[in-house]
Amino acid sequence: MIDQSTDRADNFRLGINYWPARTAMGWWTDFDSAEVGADFWRIAAGGFDSVRLFLTWEDFQPDPHIVETQMLSRLVTVADLALEAGLRIMPTLFTGHMSGVNWVPWWALGGSELDGRFRVSSGGYLSRSGLRNWYADDDILKAQVLMADRAAEVLAGHQAMWAWDLGNENSNCVIPGGRSEGRSWLHQVSNAIRRTDEAAMITVGLHMEDLEQDRILGPAEAAEVCDFLTMHGYPIYAAWAESDTDEHVLPFLAHITRWLGEGSDVLFSEFGVPTIHSFSPTEPGGGSSLIEEEAAAAYIQRALRVLHEAGCMGAMTWCYTDYSEELWGKAPFDEARHERFFGVWRADGSPKPSLGAIKNFAGTRRLASSPDCTWIDIGPNEFYLEPLVQLQRLYRRYRGSTPTMSQ
């Protein structure tokens, strides 16, 4: 067992988001402990200290009144394997939104919440079904409380546990009808965890669109129950970024999250870039957002530096690996082709140049000083009147206060 000294609070946490290359979102049902263990040792050897992983909701809770004991057992196995490799884990509940698809159990379908951008996967079938709003639907909320309680129970006191994430980009599934609904959900789910494990750290997976729009549950609401806030950001998805590898977007989003969250600590729990793959002549290739591997490595290196300078707790790369070609015809990779190639490692297990930049950052101590944010010249209430307009304006002010770097 590797000593877990990398968990010291004064270190900048260096993490990675995990799905296996062979199975992706199907890994809990097609579970291979040897494969996961080998992946975790590779991750640890790459300089990472933590792994964010995802509990696919319908696998863990096929019925609103049942949390699968086999899945909970596999979750404990995953935690044991992480501990053996010297890694800490951040399990994400109710997944939920992932890579352009909403993965939802059958019993949470049939509502009016429908985002035309995202397909819905349930029971192995794809549809455009509406979702029941778990912030407003008492039966769904009770089911989520049950799952949070059971998952927390099996990992309570486990040495590999670092924090619970209450969901991945939940606003891409459903949005609370009001702030009181969002706050009530946060309190009920987090209380379910803390009743079982008083020492548990809790966060929730906010993302860039939660700042571009007022999606009701944002940094201020999350800060009421979370031990720290998280943010996800990708220049390739930001129309206001200066380029697809504009690293300054990331610390800017972290600063805005901390400001709106009344000074809460921020972990940047998703950042990355998809890289160019050697496609066959007939393969469309996933669009113009794909970046040369060396350019991607340079971006990762710059991103880590500026997130560190921004006073973040740490950063988690998206994601562990590219996906096996056998998965390309399945959701989400059939339509979201760029999602195939975000990995720090290629699907065959070979590292991309990004790994070198990440390894060099391992063990970096976190900065204790608070960054200067005098470029924020408004209050939160004014920001939320026109979030996207203000975000774009504030980004120009922020860039005027930071050194220019080559992209």
C-alpha cells in the first residue's frame, strides 16, 4: 500500500475523472476489478492523488426503493483498489448527465423536464423523454436520499474516501423551480450523507453554464451545505473564450465561483481538451475542436499553472482515457465524437504528452494567498440580472488584469 501523504491539506490536489477505456459508462455492470486496479496504479504512477468517479444512477438504483447491494459491494471494491494505489476518491451520485447524454432510471422518466440538446438513456434505450424534476418530486427526492444514505453507509470511515459529489452538472438534467427547492434538495441529500458519515466532505458538480445562466442552484446555494465548491470549464464550449486553448477561462470561472459562493474554496474538478486521432479516411473525426496532442499538453501545463495561481484547492483532468473503438457506435460517442479522445492516456494504455506536464506538477503546494479580484466591479444581484452579458464583460476586465500568453 502506498502512503497517502499526498492528501495533505497544503498540497494542490491533482485529480482525474475516471471511466474505463473498455466499458466507459457500462463499467458497473461489466465490472472487472483487475482492470480497475491496473487503471488506478497507472493513475497513481502518473502523479495523480485522487480520482473522481461516477455512480450511474440506474445501475445503483433500478427501483426507487432499492439500492443494489452488488453495486454497493463493487463501490467498496473500487475504494479498496484506490487505497491500495494510494489514491483518494470523490464518488459522484445520481449520474445523471454525462458526455452529452442524460442517463436516468425508468422510474425517473415521464416528467415535463426536457432539454432538446440531450438524448436520454434508460434501460439500454435512447429517447427524448422528459424527466421528473427531482427538486420538486417528493418520490424522486426520497429515492435519492435513500441512495445517498446507502452509499455513504458502505464507505463511511473508508480511508480512500475524500469527498462526495452530489451530482454531475445536474442543471443539464433538471433545474429547480425556485431557490427554496434547490436549497431543500441540497440540505436533504447532504443530511442523508452526514447522518451516516459525520466526517464526510461534500460538494456538487457545478459547471460553466451554471454561471452563464441563472439555473437557480449555483455557487451561493451550494455554499450553504458544501465543504467546498467545484467548477467545470472548457474553452471549446465558451463562445466568449479567446481560443479553444484559452487557459485563462479556467481561473476566471474559479474566481467567479468563489465570489458568488461567498469566498468558499474551489476545486476545478473538470478541465481538458480532446486531441486529434489518426482517423480512417471515412471517419468524420469529431469536429474542429480536436487539438494536436503537443498543443493539448501545453494547454494542460498552462491550465494547471493558472489554476494554482488562482488559489484553487486543486484540479481534476477530464479524463483518464480515450475510449475503445468498439464503443464508438454507442451513445454518447456515436454523436459526440470528440468525447472519444479527451484522455490523458490513449485507449491502448499509452500516455499522451499531457501526462508529462501533469507529472511535473505532482506534489505542488497550494498557494495560501488570496488573488486580487478588484476587476469584479458589481454585486451578485446585478450579475444575475444578465449572467452571460456580465460574464463576458467581466472576462474582458479579468484579461485586462492578467498577463498575455501565447495560445
